[in-house]
Amino acid sequence: MLVLGQDEKAKYPFLADAGEYLKDKGFSLVQFGSDPVLKLSVEKALHRIKVASAGEVYKSDIDKDGQASKDYVLEREVFSFLLAIVLIKLTGMSTLIKRFALAEARRAEIYLEKDLGNASNKSKIDLATRIIYDLFNIEIIKENDFFVIPVSDYLKHSVTFHEREWKLINRHVENGKVFLTPDKTVRLIRKELGNYISSKIINAPKPSMIPGLENAVNELILISKKLTPTYTITTGEYPPCIKHAIDVLEKGENLPHSGRFMLATFLLSKGQTVPQIAPLFKNAPDYNPRVTLYQLNHLAGTSGSATKYSCPSCEKLKTQDLCFITKECNDIINPMQFGKKRT
Amino acid sequence: MNEIDIKFLEDSFKKYYFNHFDLITSPPRTSEREFGYQKFNSGMFRHISLKENKELHLLFMQNIPSDVYCSNAYYAFPNFPMSEKDWKEADLIFDIDAKDLNLPCRKNHTMSICNECNEVSKDTSQCVKCNSTKLEKKSLPCKNCIGASKIEVNKLSNVLINDLGIDKENIHVYFSGNEGFHVYVYHSQFQEIGSKERSELVDYIMFRGAIPETFGMKKFKPNRSLFPDFNQKGWNGRFSKYVFGSKSKRSKIISELLDSGYPSFQKTLDDVSKNIGVKIDPNVTMDVHRIFRLPGSINSKSGLSKVLCTDLTKFDPYVDACFLSDDPVEVLANCPIEFKLKNKKFGPYTNEKISVPTYAAVYMICKKLATIA
């Protein structure tokens, strides 16, 4: 168990035990609804969530080292975090959780990065690497100016990133290890940090309404409702990868198994039925109607394990040489999203 | 394939499995693997679990399979349906196939067999007899194909050892039994990674998805001091050797790259990928539920065996993986391309009735270029 000082709790408030922290300081939740001084922390908490829901990172009153001129500033940092969780729980709106958790993860990243890069203070580096090890089971070793982690650990975290710079080919890899700068090291765990914070919020018990916090809660409900995205269809056309696959089949050329899988899962997900899709494969050089129907039914989940298979991601299709990206693809991550615009 | 040909192939395969069972290595942790097999003219039987070598022997003798497969994955319940098997981990596997290397020699030894009229002709896109486009391609790989595949195996081993930290003794190379090599990696840090992670590893090994910045080319204010050097480890070093050629040319080539600019550098990277990236089949490595040809078993595409290569340089598949008997057999052959097995030349044959050793008859029948006379 990590033992944290006051400044560390302010930097990484999600590591503090909420109930214990309040008790230690001699307060109860109800007081925050009425006490005018404590209400400042509520306002700060509200602000913290609003900033997060706008996709930005909340700027702390503490400096990058986690220091503040007054002790109460540090205390308010922790209070506002804990109260933000209480407010989110009171709204009952799950859309706020993800945004808040991600923004808080990004905020913590700033401090983790600073601590990791602090060449003169070994204890700060140790604390940051301990946090990463304790929360995410990744062992990071400092080697000169870099932080070194096993390739397999790197892959487990980086595969969710869509930016090309995170591909393993764009990293320095040597002897089974990936070499990272402090900022990349903490960026690698942002999602997990976000997940860790969201699970803390999800698992926290929902308190009953605290008198005095009603207005803040109502305001957050309104914000949350505006956040749910809607999609409009902008084109009914198929994405280029699907068009290409259909072209290949129409010409009677061979489409690899992975290409057939993509085409079938795409059309099934678009609502087409097995009898509608099967004729597409008629021109394949190795066409066998019995095998085609068997495989399509398997993909549709109507035979075999009853698992419905979904269309592979653009990333996977790239690896399989099935991606024929055009600018109309518009940064989608799965062919199913082609031609839909987020509004 | 007709009944007589199937009977002949089954007899030949059975003889091999009876006499050479020592070549079939039951993989480590046999009871955690999924096995599967195919018979001639029939579908795949899979989700089979075997406890030991004896059971494997029995499977061969009872079924006389055309092909036998074994998972690279380890499961708690290998004989259950896929979703209930409880996947534990999987060895890393790689498939290097001469057909994926785009070699210029390929067109010289590839034939098209028409699915409609069975006409055999040299590599075409349309049947010369009935104009059908439903053609099956068959290739009789040459020495050059095998040599080029070996180069890819060595490139792969180099990346596995130096970049990915794999111990040399944990890399096992097998001849696939047809046109290339299968490489297994045991006991690595990658045993437990899933399909997505393996796909990333594939891109690394194939040198795909590289951005100019990684190799020193910045979009704005490019700086020559950021370009990689010869003595660097990993892809940076390999990139330097390929792009700069020699140390004396490095400075001049960097100037040229800077003059050509950022978009042109991306093209350089694509060229690097094609030339020094390792040409593996991405689908094989990404698949964590695959059943992969069992070492020691015969590949029914050729009648040659999948065998361990202890000395890759000296390995000659047409001698070292050819174990079928020399007994003569009469076949009707239509094989327009010459081939060599056990240091003996065969063909070309144009609808000829000939007597050849069993191993050559099997090779041609497996390639659909002959039938029992």
C-alpha cells in the first residue's frame, strides 16, 4: 500500500480513501451543503466536472511539483475531487463519468510526467513508477534518460491508440524492450488511469441528496444530456474496402479468406441476410455453395457457437492489406462508421 | 480427385506414417492443444484433444489423413467448441511462403488448371481451351524460391533475436512441406498476448506503418542530425544500411532526402518496407486460434513432409523432406514444367503414360498434374 503525503494526495487524489480522508480532516459530507467556506470546495468540484465535460483539463491551484503556498489549497484540491465524485453519483448520469475520469487521468499525467522526469529526485521517480506498477502491473525501469518496458506490456496498452506514432515500428525497440520518454510513458497508461478512476466512481456508493447541492446536481444533469451524440447518415455508399472486395469477386478473382470475412460481416451488420449475401461469392474461383452457406451462417451466428461476428477494425484491415482508404473515410476506425456524421 | 488416385495417395501416406512415425513430434503440452485433420475429398475435422503420442499415432493409422494440424494455442478444454475452450496462451508462429515473395521466377513454374475442363496450361488468366476464368494456380517452386524464402527466415530470426529479445534456441524453423517455412517461437514474453497485439508485432516485423519522424525526417524545420546511423540497433540501423548504402554516402543521401521533402520521404519508407521488411503471412501470426500443420506430417499439396531444419543453409527440401518410397508407379502425366526430387529430374510431360517413383507420382498427383494410369 502506498503511503502518500499531503501534496501527493493533491496530485493523485484518486489514490486517497475518500471516507477516511474526510474523517481525518474532521468533516462529514452534509457539511459541504451548508457551510459557506466548505461550499467553495463544492463550487470547485462543479467547475472541475464542467471543464472535464468540455473535453479540457482542469487547472489546479497547485504547481507542477504538487506544491501550494497554503495547506488549505492542497486540502481543497482533494476535497473538490471527492465532491466531484459525489456530485456525479447524485446526477446518476453515466456520460459524465467517462469524461471526468479521462480529464482527471490527463491531469494526473502532468504530475506523473514531472515526477518521472525529475532526474534530481529519485524518490519522486520511485513513487511514480510504484504507482504505475501498483495500479497497472507494468514494471518500468529507468535506463539513462529513458523508461524501459517489455514489448509485450507496451503492446497491451498501445494497441488501443489510433495515432501512427504509437505503432511499435515507430518506437525504439531493442532486446525485447521499448524505450520511452517520461511523457510517452504516462501517455501509454492514460486510458487505464481513466478506467481506474471511472471504476472508482462506478463502485462508489450513491449517497442520498445532500441539502444545498441540488442546484449543482441539476446543472450537471442538463450538461450531461447535451453530451449524448447523435449521428446522421451522409451517404448510403459502401466504404472503399467493401467496394474493392465486391469488385474483386465480380471479376472472378480470388479474394482472400480475411477479405471474405470482412465483406460478409459488414453486410450482415448492415442488415442483409445470408441468402442475399451468398450470391456475391458465386464468381470466386473456389466457389462451393454448401461451404459458402455454412460459413455465412456461422458468421451470422445462426449455426455453430451462435456468436455473431462483427466487422474488423480499419487497423486490422490495414494489416491484412484490405484497406483502400480515401479521404471520404474521414478518420473512421471501423468500416461500419463510413458515411455517418457525428452531430 | 478420383477414387483410384485417392487410394494410391492414402496407401503411400499410410506407409510413410507407419515407417516414419519417429519424425512426428508430438508438440510440448500435447493435452492442452487442439488437433484437427482432413481426409482427401472431405472437410475438416477439428476440436480434437489427444493426451499423448500413442493417441496421435492411432489418429494417423485409423484415419489416414491427407493433412494433420495442431494448435499453437494452449487451452483448458481443447475439444470443446471454440468459445468454451478457455484460451490460455499461444506460441508465436510465422509462415513464410514463396508465393508471397513476388519473385520473377514464379511465372516460369506456375501453371493454371481450369476448374471447368481440367486443361493444364502455363500461367494464364484465362483457360486456353474453354476461356473460363475459374482457374486454380499450381506452382512447382524452384531452388530460387526456396533460397529467397530462406533469406526471409534469416531476416525474421534477426528481428526476433535482436529486437524482440528471443533466445535463439527458442526459435524452431520447419520446412512447410510445400513452398516455404514455418517458424515457431517458444517461451517468449509474447505467449499471452492476443490477436490485436500480434497484429502490431506483424507490422513491426514487416516494417509497416512507419512515419518519417521515426527515421529522422521532421515535417517542419527538418534537421540532418536526427537521421539514423549505421551502428544503431533495430530498424534504425537496418534503415541506414539500406538507404545510405555506405558510410561515405550517408551525408550526401541525407541532403537528397531533405531536398525531396517530407511526402517523398514517406515513399522512401514504403520502398524500405517492400525491400527490407520481413515477408511473413500476417494472417497466420495474428490468429490465436489457428491449427497449424503438424511437424512431421505430410503436406497433401506436395507429398513432402513438414520437417525441422537444423541447418537452414544446407537444407534442400526436395531431398531432405522427401520420404516416400522409390517403388515405380504408372501415371498419366500432364506436367508442362520440369521438376527435381531426390536429385532426379522429371518432366516435362504432355499427356504421357510414364513410370516414375512413388514420391514423384505423389508429387504430381497432389499438384493435380497426373493421375494413376
